[in-house]
Amino acid sequence: MLAQNTSRLIFTLLETLFLKKKLTINFLSSRDQLADLLTKPLSTARFNLLCSNLNVRNRPFRLRGRVEDIIKSTKDNIDTMDNHDQIY
């Protein structure tokens, strides 16, 4: 019942805005529905086309630095914080 009342309220609001010429309604082909990216299984070509319409691009995956360097740096930072706490 609540969902039905909410839908009616939204429809009335949109209708009022449309009649006051504050809202324009345009036809959108089902081929241009960007929500399909998240809701439907798509072929690779269709997926890439919709992504390009959103200006979504693949970025090559790469790590910054070597993993070993990052782990060592993190351990050094933890050791420094531990030593700092012991001084006070």
C-alpha cells in the first residue's frame, strides 16, 4: 500500500512539473538504456558500447612499487610509531 501511494505521489509530482513545462519528457530507446550495464547479462561488444557512452574506460591494472617495498615501508612505519609511544 505504501509503495502504491508513493508511486501515485511521484506520478502526480512529475505530471505537475510536466504541465507547468518545468519537465521535459523524451523518448529513450531501449538500446540506449545505460542501466542495462548493471541489470542484464550483455555481450562484450554491447557492454563496451554502453561503457563508452558513460565515458567509462578500462585502466590497466598496475601496482605502485613492489609489494615487498610496500610491506617493508609499512613495518618501518609501525616500528617508528611503537618507538614514539615508548618515549612518552
